[in-house]
Amino acid sequence: MAGSATAGGATMAGAAEPPASRARCWVCGNRPADDARHPEAATGGPAAPEPPSLLPAFMQCLCGECGDPALQPYDAAWGRLSAYLHEHWGDIAARGSFDLSKPFHGEAAAVALNVHLFFVKVLGCKLFSEAIQVNLTPFATALRCRLPHPDVTLLVANTEVRSGQWLFHDSSVSVLRSGDEVYSAMWTFLAHPVAIKICYLKSGAPVREPDGFPWHPMRQRKIVKLSPYKAETQPLVARRDLRI
């Protein structure tokens, strides 16, 4: 488990140990968490393979209905974007940005929302499986109602990890909290050479946004700028102008 440090009176800490048993799907709260899909189904097909360490979180946290990509377009949207990014990454990294209308054409806004919701789901599973005390009700509502989560943004970065060192990797979760209240959580999902940093930043929390260009479907609909990689986990820091 990751160590702890203090920043402006808040504590950055790793995840708590997960409970021994999780009986119910965190999205619907009703059905058993029995999602034992084939690994390729978790990302919409082989175009977007998933880090093996994420698969147990999906299988333990979701029921078959909430996790089934046939019922939700989020996995397929990430599959399409992942395939495009990997095919064109040399040009994208040189340019420092990419245009969502290229892989998604006239449906960029709609499919970009689905990509966002894929990572809302993945982050929700990660937080749930590691018992990080973030209120997941807004996550579940966003997924069920196909609405953007206002507190979840993505940063896309060109990884500095050498080719062949990692093919897939997911980092530890960097958490900033004050007492029992979690202000932010950041986690990196790497499919070499593309790194996606998923950031939860609680509305109104006295925490600065991460360095780079956080992307949210309600802010920027088409152009996504690449952010600096810096490190696999980029801890957020408390704002000095606000007391925690």
C-alpha cells in the first residue's frame, strides 16, 4: 500500500484494504456483483485491451447487466478511440493534441461523452475495490443516466516509459484527504504509449487541478491537448489560498 504524506494540512494516502466480501454491484446496488465476462469484453474488443490487474476489479464490482458492453456504449467508444490513438500516436505526440472528430466524425460530442463515462466506470471500480471512501452515487447516476460526472476529468499523456518495459499498467491511486473526507483521487491507466490519468476532484474542494490540460466533455468537445506525463501518479496539492 502506498505511503502517506501531508500537504497543507491534508493527507495523501494509499487505498484502505478492501473488505473481504462485496456482495452487490456498486452501480445498480441490487444485483450480485458477478460480472465474469471475457477480458476482451471489458474494453469493447481487442482494439482496447485492458490491463490484467484491472480485470478482477470489474469482475468483483459489477453485475453482468451493468458491466455488459452490449447494454452500454462506453466500452466500445473507448475501444474506437484507443485504436485511433495507437494507430496515429506518432503524429499526435508530435502535434501535442488530437481531434475527436477524426475517429468519431459527426458524432464526436456523443461518443466523447461515452469515452468519459468508460473512465468514470473504471475509476468507480478502482475506488470501490480498494475501499477508497468516495461517494460513488454520482458515479452510478452518471453511468445509468448517461450524464457526465462533473468531478471527473481525464489527462492524456505520452508516456515516458520505454517501449517493452510495460505494455499495460495501472498505477496506485493517489488520494488527497482531510480527515475522512476525500478531496481528490488520481489514477493512471497506461496502454503503451498512451497514458490516461483519471482525476476525481470533489466540487468545492480546496485543491488545484492537475498540471496539464484536464479534459471534460462539457468543457472541450473536440480538441484534446496532451498533458505532460511527469510520473505515473501525480499527487494533487492543496490550494494555499484556502484552508483545509
